[in-house]
Amino acid sequence: IKDLVRKNNYSAIINTHYPIHALDLSDKTITLSKEGEFYFGKSEDIIDVQNMRKVFGVNVWIDEVVIEDKQYHNLIPLSVADN
């Protein structure tokens, strides 16, 4: 998807319930909570520990690793958040 978008100057809108997909594929992300709150901006700013807790009610660990000049993200759910 990233290659197709960049090579052809396309835009793509992707709907996913996997925040890691947004980090890996998107320049910008919007998240929507069940209360109707939303967060929009650069994917790396939106997909963070605080917003994942607010939106999904889950405590997560987020990390990245670079292997052979390619960036990979990890998002691991740790526990249900106390609200």
C-alpha cells in the first residue's frame, strides 16, 4: 500500500482495528473512542500509550526497532486499563 501510494501519488484511506497497522502504513491517523472523542494527527503522535488507554481501555507497551534500515513497530497489550 505504501509503495503504491508513494509511486503513484495516490491517497489511501484504511480502516483497521490494529493500531500497529496505522503506525506502519499511515502518515496520519484518526482514532475514535466509544464516547465519541477523537484524536487526529501524525500516526506516531496519535498511536501512543496514553491514547491507546483512552480509546481502547487497554494499557499497552509500544516500541520500535530498526533492522537493515527498515523500521518495525511493536504494540503489546498489557492489561485492561483501570478507569
